[in-house]
Amino acid sequence: MAQTALNDAKFLTSNLIRMSQGEKPQTYLPKQPVYAIPVGEKWAAVKWGRFKFYGRIGWFVRRLADLSLYIKFLPLSKALIVWRYGQVKQEVCEVCD
């Protein structure tokens, strides 16, 4: 999974930096990813650690996870638009018209 690969890459990079500075590497502790599986309209299955959510509650938890991801990459105002409507407002492109 991409989440696991990104977490592992951050860990490895951190340890390589530590080792290049003469420090001991940290012990690897794998981070359990959050699984969110959309099943249908307003229905999802989510496994977050030892918690499991199904149905509309799962869908809502998944939507909150989507919002937290959008906020990492977009300004809050645009993140809320993408989250609410599921699409980014496109700027006018003179080349594409």
C-alpha cells in the first residue's frame, strides 16, 4: 500500500540521516495503515487500528479522512470545495479552449 511505502521511506530516510551524523539508527516499528473501502453510495467499510466502522458511519469516517488529506495539499477554502463537491474548480486555460 502507498501509505505503508511512504511511512517506510520516511523511516529509512530518517535513519540514513541519523547514521550519516554518527548516531545510532532507530528501531523499526511498523505503522498500521487505515483501510477505507467505499462500497456504494454513502456506504463504506473502514478499519482504523482496532476500530471498525461499516455503513453510513464508515462512509462518514472515510469522508473525514478524505478531508484531512485534501487539507494537506490544498488551502483550506479549496480543500473544503473539493471535499464537498468532489472536484477541483478548474481555472480557464487559453491553450485548452
